[in-house]
Amino acid sequence: MYEGIIQELIDELGRLPGIGPKSAQRIAFHIVQSERVDVNRLVEVLRLVKERVKFCTQCGNVAEEEECRICRDPRRNNTIICVVEESKDVVAIEKTREFKGKYHVLGGAISPIDGIGPEQLRIKELLVRLADNEIVEVIIATDPNLEGEATATYLARLIKPLGITISRLASGLPVGGDLEYADEVTLGRAFEGRRTLDV
């Protein structure tokens, strides 16, 4: 335990997701030892983020304008929507350069333990978008964990009556992984999602 403002800084950094006590301490001391100009630049960027960044009115992704760059892009396929949990998932999918449609960011996943039900997610907004007859396919790309699966199942039940094709991202073994280290669920999904080889 440190004195005064140092401990306050460590405590505040420790509240950030993915930052444990040791990381918070390391970052705090890095800030203390940094040049004032570097710290001021960090403070200014944090201020600007809170001032400028909002959520896209269309898909819910982070944006500096009313709509994000993906929703504004006329080259994107308007007939396919990929549903993800968070904005960081959009970035991950975009890095693959495989998906050319639009996105819908839910803002999380159904998790009764954390008090998150369908009402806390952007599901109503998704259904409004799907009411537009232009959409022909919804790709559900929620995380392959308990909450993500529950969310995917819930969404599939809501969307099915609309007559829209529903697909789920395949899951299975990572490239470069060893079978002996794969858990049963991952291995089972790899078998379910197997495909024929064209040689």
C-alpha cells in the first residue's frame, strides 16, 4: 500500500478491465517517471475521447460522427448484418478482410449472473433494422462462451420467424494448435463444423 495520490492512481488504474494490481502498479510508476509532456498528451487524448466519441446511430459501433465509417461506406453490402457483442469484435472481423456487409453491436451478451438481460442489449434496435426487407442474412458472431451461446440462441429464436437466413460463425481448433490440448467442447465443435476437402 502506497501513500496518498500514488495509491489513488493505482486504485483507479486497477478499475480498468484487464488491469490487475501488479499491472496497475507498473503503469502508475511509468506515469510518475514519464515526462510531463507525455502525461499531458495522455490526459488530452482521454479528454477528447470522452468529448468526441459516441455510438453510431445505425449499428452501435464507436464513432466520432452520427454514423461510423462502415455504415457510411456505400461499398458495403446492405443485405447482410453481422451481429457482435462489442466494438472490439468489429475490429477483429475487419482485420480478416473477409466480411463486406454491415454490423450490429449489441453492447454485451446475455448474462443473468451479471444482471444483463435482453433489455440491456441493443436487440430492439436490431429488430428495427431487420424489419427493412433488404436484409437477407444475419451472421451471429457472439463469443463462443456460455453467455455468447445464450445470446446467439435467443437472437436466432427472435429472427427465425422473419424468414431471414441465420448463420453462426464456425468454431473449432485454432491454427497451429495441438489436439491433445483442445478441450472437449472445442474439439466437439470442430467435428460438428468439419467440411469436405476438395483436392
